[in-house]
Amino acid sequence: MEPPGSVLRELERARETLYTGRLADARQILDALNDSVESEEERLLLRIGRLQLELRANPKMADAATLTEAMQALDQAAAYPAQPQMEALALSNLSIVQLRLRLYHASLSRLERAHLLAEKAGDSTLSGRLLANRCYVLLQAEMYAELVALAEQLLVAPERFEPRSLHHVYNNAAVACTSQVELSSEWSESQALSASPLWQKGMRWHAQALAMAKRENLAFEQLLSSINVMLSAALAGATDMARRHLAELRKPEAAPLMALLDGAEEGCQLVELLLAWQEGRAADAWAALLKFERELNPQGENMRMVREHALRAIARLGLAAGQPEKAVWASQQLLVHQRQHMQALSASLGQTIDDALRLQKVLVDNEGLSRQGNELERSLAQRNTELNLALSRVQAEATIRRAAEAALQQANEELELRVQQRTQDLEQALRQLLQQEKQLALGRVVVGMAHELNTPLGNARMGASVIRERSEELLQALERGRLQKQVLSDTARTLNECAALMDRSLDSAGSLVQRLKALSSGSVAEPPSRFDVVGLVRSMLNARSAALAARSVDTRIEAPEQLLLDGYPHALQDVLGELIDNALHHGLDGQRGRIQFSIDLENSLCSLRLQDTGRGIPAEDLPHVFDPFFSGQLGRGGAGLGLSVARTLVEELMRGRIEVRSLGRGGTCVELRLPLRS
């Protein structure tokens, strides 16, 4: 059964009208369509299309009411299984709202489901749009490396996309490339942005996107590409290219489309300031750049990307402007932005935990009510049986019958009162228990993240503080005319040490962020392949033989000569590495001992066991070994993420199971059960 063709065509026409900047005309199309629809199915499709239009027209539209509306529309669309396109459109709307609420994992999950439905319906145009939307979600989640890898896969067959969707893939991937280079610790003032191969790839994709937009006469996409190319060119020092695109954006016909993009006008203003600096008006441009950044600060999330570009420009130009303290301040502000982004992700994680706990409460409540209802039915059935027997014995005595009915009524009322009281007591106890569990889970996540991030961020802040103090001392010596070679040499050495400290600290923080991202199996880009599990274990132990011998740790393998598995060898290698490290640092903890591997085939599953002869795991810690940031050595090294990442890879990516058992004084046993085919 095909969805209503006329409604779909009108929705597409409204969408194209919006991309020309005529929002009022697009709304009129849907208003006119509202009078012609007849069936419930058409009305639902129109409702989904109207929500999609408003979401695209209003980038700030993301609140509880919008989320509720999108979820209700999805539930109703799921009632039409013969029309997967309608459910795919509803899923697309829900993914947009979840993206704006920073629920990136949920948004990607909805898009994947929508893409499968579009493929099932044979709608290649909608399928391509959903793939392009996936690229946009990865860009907003700052998963730049994953986005570039996905784009390279998609662009192998560009014919699957309509021109507008293909443009979005090119554009999002190009922005991811240039953003990666700007955030890279390898880039410095001595190396131009344009020298990076990744930057060059991004600019090639920008050029392809812009050329296609012009060729297909896509005004909105041409405007979007011009803004991105303009910003990239200005940051790279390509003034002629930046000014050429700036002139196109300043034309009157571009104004309606500029109004649809948050930050478009501010981006043009930033480029004008950078061009003024590069063309010799340094003093005026520097003061204007500082003022521009101050004006952007109160405007919040909508101007975040433009303000970050402005801060990077201040950090780059501070030394040349004779104000290194401003450059240091701008770098600190960028670190603050990164920390705020991580806090926002933590808040999203907390909301996800809260939703999961709330769902669990509903399930428990339903189960309790169902059980109470069954007990009540059995009780009433028993009372009815007793009443029938009594009535059969005293049919001739109406007085006794009335007394028995009155007694039954009173008993029922008392039973209902008792059921209500017990239900209220149970609900109160469950609310307290769920609140305690939520606070414990959130507290552990926050404490773990704070503990692991405070040290590198504190070191970076200390390094920045020392750089500022030594810079001030150097400036004072210059002003007094007493600058000595030894003082300059000491200052340079101190600055170099502080810079190295900040690099190490930021690398440590970045490493923690990558491990946090590894908690999602969606961040693993490894394709499945066939490999020998036994050979992989032997090669890992051979590579670690020197370290194991230094700790006086023996190893033993009980396994067949070969056991082939279709799966993810690099992911399994990461898991086994975490388990071996845990055995060395937590189980054996510097003592002599043995690590034994057992590999065999059980019921079409690969069973891989790792057992050490260490001290085992305390009984009170065993239920929490897979919790993020839980560590028996908190404060003595280790982020408490190893087993959490291992379980994510084994259960979500490899579709297997992992189990940890403590053998008391006999050590710890970890067992993996993996399917032979992924």
C-alpha cells in the first residue's frame, strides 16, 4: 500500500519553497493542503510534514512539548506497517529534536531505523536524505573522524543521492576536516592551516559542494557553501577567495536565505575583521575583534561556533598584536567551551539514566498491579464460592442471605482499602529506591569524570598561569631596559616546559574523551573480517613477553591449533589487552603468578577464558566492575573505564557475552562467549 501520493508531492513542494527562503509561502502550501485531505492517514502524514517544516524553519525549536509531539506522531505512524515511508519521516523528525537536545546516540539510532524503513519502501531519495542527516548529527556531536570515514564510504557511490543530499554530505564532511585541523595539537603559528593534507581534502570537498550547488541551481546550499569556504579561506589567509565569497553573501538577494541560518551574519562580520587585519589595518582590526568576541559571548549556544572561530583568531593573532595575554586567555576560553560541551554530554547521559530508571519504575508498577489484580481475582473467586455454598444451604432464610451479602460487601471494602494502602506503600518505597539508585549512578559518573579531568585541566591551567607570569616579568624587564640573556634563556626554557605540560595535559583529557566515546559501539568503525582467535592470543602474549617476564608472570594457553571467527579482531585485541592489564595491575599487583588462557568451541560459540592466580575481587565490588568510572584503585591510577568499554565492545559490537567471577584466593576468571559469525 503506497502512502498518499498527492500529500507527499505537496510536502516536497513546501520543502523546496522553504529552501528558497520563502517560509510564508511554504506554510500556505500546507494550509491549503489541510482543506483537501480526507483520511486519517493523510491527516497524520500532513501533521508529520508540518512538524518537519517548522523544525527546519526554526533552529531553536526543541523543548518537551516538541519532543512529545514527535513521539506521538511516531507512535501513530507505526500503526501503518504497510507504509514504512510515513514512519521513516516521523523518525526523522524525532531524530532532529533529539539532536537539538544533545541526545546524539538516540538521534543516530532513530536515523538508522528510518533509513532501513526507507530502503524497505524502495524510496532512494528519502534514504539518501537520511544518510546525509546522519552526517550532520556526527558533525554536531563533534565526531569528526567518524564523519570523515563515513563520508568516504558514501561518496564511493554518489549516484545514490539527490543533488541537495549529496551537497550536504560533501559540506558536512568538509567542515569536519577543517575543524579537525583547527583543533589539532600539531597545528601552530609556524605551520599554515593550508599545509595540512586533511585541510586540503576539506577544501576540495568544499569546492565540489559549491560547484554542484551552482550547477543544480541550489540557492540555499550555494549560500551555505559560500559561508563555509569564506570562513576557511579567511582562517588560512586566502584573502582574495574570502573577499570574493563575502561579496556574494552581501548581495541583497542573499538576505532572505541568510536569515534562515543562525550565525551567518556574524560569520561575515568576523571575516571582515580578519580581512582588515590581513590587509594592514592591524590595530583597528584587533580592537574590533576583541569587541566582537565580547558581543558574541552573551548570545549563548546559537553563536557558539562563530565565537569559537573568533577565539581561535585571537589566540593566533595575540602575539602579533603584542598582547600574548589575550592569546592565552582565548586558549583558556576554548578549553572552557570544551569542558562545557562535556558537561552538556554528561547532562544528556544523566537524562538518559533518568529515563531508563523511570521506564523501569513503570515496568515494576505494572507488574505489581498485575500481581495484585490476580490475587484479588483469586480472593473474590474464593469468596464467591463460599457465598454460593452458604446460599445453597440457607436459601429459605432471607435474613441470613442478606447478612451474608453485607458481610461480603464489608470484606470487599476492607480488602480494597488494604490493597490501596499496600499499593501506596510500595510506590513510596520504589520512588525512594529509584531516587537513591539514580543519585548513586549520576554521582559515580560525575565523580569519575571530575577526578580524571581535574588533574590534566589543573595542570594545563597551572602551565597557562606560569606562562602569563613569566610573560609579565619579561615585559617588565623590557620596559626597564634590563633584559639579560640569562633571563631571556630561563624564560624561554620555562615557557617551553609549561607548553609541554599543557600539551600532555590536553592529550590526557583528549584520551579520556576518546575512551568515553568508546562506551558506544557506534564509535567503532572496524569492518568485520575472518581471523584466528588462537593466533591472535598467541601474538598478543608474544608481544608482551618481556613485560610479563619482568613481573615474573607465567602464561599458559589451552587451545586447539586454530579456531576461525568472523568478527572484529582489533576490537577483540583491545578487550584482551584490557583484561591482561587488569590481571597484572589489579589481580597480581606486582606479585609472582600465572595467567592462563583456555579457548574451545561450545554449542557453536567460541568460549575464551582468562584466569589469573591473583587476589581476586571483593564480593562487594563484583556487581560494579562494569560500571563506568568504577575502580578499586581510584586515586592511584586508572580511569575505571576498561571493563565498561570491554563489555560495550563484546556485547554490543560482537553480539557476545562477558562474565567475571572471583575465585577468592584462587584469583579471577573472565569468560567471553562469542558467536562464530557476526
